[in-house]
Amino acid sequence: MTTSADALSRILHDLPTGLFIGGEYRAASDGATFAVIDPANLRTLTHVASASVNDAVAAVDAAAAAAAGWAATPPRQRAVVLSRAFELMTEAADDLATLITAENGKVFSDARGEVAYAAEFLRWYAEEAVRIPGALQTAPSGANRILVSHRPVGIAILVTPWNFPAAMATRKIGPALAAGCTVVLKPASDTPLTALALAKIFERAGVPAGVINVVPSRRSGPVVSAMIHDPRTRKLSFTGSTEVGVELMRLAADNVLKTSMELGGNAPFVVFDDADLDAAVAGAMLAKMRNGGEACTAANRFYVQEGIAARFSEALAAKMSALKAGNGLDDDVQLGPLINEAARTDIHALVTAAIAQGATAITGGELPSGEGYFYPATVLTDVGHDFTILDHEIFGPVAPIVTFATEQEAIDLANGTPFGLVSYVFTGDLGRGLRVSEKIESGMVGINRGLVSDPAAPFGGMKQSGIGREGGAEGLLEYMESQYIAVSW
């Protein structure tokens, strides 16, 4: 598909750029704005309002005013609204994908895939809204009945990252609205346009004023802190780095908020000698290069058994080097730019350090010239177990390959990190795949698959990769409180 400059111009022309508070778009209270940059060409797409602390409080005011009415709305009506939002989002898929590519940089096919994935959270939670669980049982003593119900937790503050600006928003908004909560969404300042476009869709779907509020801001720290410390707030959901997540958990403790934290990853991609080589390489391309490597689920450390390592490395390098880089809105482009200059600088520093330690770049590894935040697809071999690059979430198109000898060594290497979000295991022996998966310390494992995310499945990590789950039935309960009533009759 060719997406023209005219189409992007139309989309931007029709997109409100104010804060979305109480069902209205408004300027920041002090008139502040900030520029949104296209990382492919460094051009300014537009300017959006930059929320202040006063605006953050106003957003919580709006959420509080709508809270009782939305919580009392019958589950079926909430489900109808979410279903309508799913339909409208699906109808607007190409426009949303164009907007995502323009502000994020990912190629159009990836952006289109994200929109489909994001919309599925609305459909899934439309279905879950009418299945909120409860329980009734007799107390072991026989003295009374134990009645357990679930109620909305209350106003939820949602803080989302730039790498999946649509999916990370709907993965939180869907269950929150299904549960009966009102929300304030603080999108990443690199990618606020998608969130504002989603606000329009939810408004058209019939979401009442104040149920969803969107407050882009370059003053993220004070704005989020003000909402966390507002006594009316009861829930914080954050997706982003572990460092920021730890700080937000400290702040949330001041108000004893219910928290969900989807934090950093350092995903191992383990390939055993008996794996189907073609399938392993295809899985590696999907796990590594989806979104150009800028994903918390991206394969970060490649552990390949000695007998297949050379062939795997050569095949992966051939696939990686064949990727066409460029503006993600152009035809045939398969690798877009990174999100900003800081990301490119950090990634190149990791690659340079690995080469200095003895790694070999069999493709890529050099900083390109020209406009845009581009970095080449890079494969590193001869990587030692103690190389610095293995301790960092690369968040870019770089694949360091390490060899191993035994199954236990692979497990030890995979677990040699404080993170545990997702892991990938490729083997021709299903028994081995399950055995290794049970020993790997991560919240999700893909066996002979390079993609694990699914709205119907619980997404989340172990160790420093987070707290709680998003998606599945578990994701709905993250926005609810259990209430036990002792009753006799």
C-alpha cells in the first residue's frame, strides 16, 4: 500500500491537538505546547497541548465526576460501547497506522498489525465485561455464607510508552472500562497523536464525557505525580522501563494505589541443535525485528547451541542485511528509524563496546549518515557470556549471538538476568521445549514461535519485569477490588 503525503496531511488536519478532558479538547491551562517529530525525516508533524499540574488535576476532576455513573452502567451497555469502539477502530485502521508510522517510525505493515492487535483488546474486553466473576460458598464452620463480588477499583491513571502507542493504550483502557473504571491516560510525549486519535474514536463510540481523559505533556514527572497523589485516584498502570517503574511504585505507595507494572525485558532466544533451522530463523526475525526491535518482547540475547550456531548466524545475517531501510510510509520499506537520537546513540554505544570486547559484526554495526534516526540491522557473533551488551535491553535491530553446549547451560544463561518478561525456545523435541520452559524464569514463553502476545492471554513478567498481568481474564481483575460479605439466612 502506498500512503501519500496528502493522506497524512488530511489525518493531521482532522486531528484535535488539545488535551481531552471531560469530553472536550482544550488548550493547556498555561498555553504550553510541544512539537511532535517524525523520526524518519525530523520534520515537525504538529504541535500538541502540554498538560500542566493544574490540567492533571482537572482530568482527575472529570474522571471523578463520571465515576459513579460509569460504575453503575450495566455491564452489557459497557460492552456495547467497547464493541462499537472496536468497530470504529477497525474502520479507521489505515489512518491510525499512518499516524503511528509518522510519529513512531515503524513501518506501515507493523503499524497496521499494531492497530489490529490494539483493537482486539476492545473486542476481548467487550466480551469479558459481561463475565465479571463472583462466588458463593458456605463457610467451613457452617456459620455463614461467604459471598464474594468484584467492584471497580476507581479512577485509574494509565501511563503508556511510545513503542506501541495504540496497543498499550487499549490494553489498559479496555479492561478499565469493562470493569467500570474511569481513566486518565498520559501517553508518551514522543507519540501523543495516536492517543488523541483514540479519544475521538471512544467519543464516537459513546463513551460518556469524563470516562476517558487524555493528557499529553512534556512535564511528565510533575503531571503524573500530581495524579498519583490525588486522594481520589485508586489505580496506577504503567508500561515502560524498570527504572521509571520503580520510582512510580515509590510514589504510588504514598497513596497505597493498586498498581500494574509492565517493565523492562531482556528476552533470551534459545535455539537447540535439533531445531528446524528455517523455522528458528523465521522466528528470530519476528521476535527481533517486529517494530524494528523496539519492543519489550523483542529477542535480546540469542543463545544458539554449538552444532547449529554458524549456520543460524549466517542465515539470520542474510535475512537481516536484506531488509530495506527507510521511511515506513514508503513502499517496500521493512525497517524504519529509531524513535529518537538518544536511542540511536545508546544502541550504537552497546554495539561499539561489544566489538571492542571481541565481537564480530557480520552485518551492520556502523552508524549511517543522512537524515533520520536510522540504525542498520546488525548481527554480532563471537559474543562472550560476560559481554556488556547482554546486560542491557537493546531496544533496536541488533542481535548478539552466544553459543552454548548443554541444555542446563542454556537455562542458566537464559536466567542470568534480573529481568523475566518473555523467552523463546526453539527445538524439535516438544518434551525438551516444555521442560526448559518450566525452568526459565519468565512470565511468558514462546515454544517454536517468535510471537506470544495475545489479548486473550495474561501478559506480564517475573522478577524486575513487572507486577500484575494485562490481557486475558486476569487483566480485568487488575481494575477491580474483591469484596467479601459474610451473610446468613
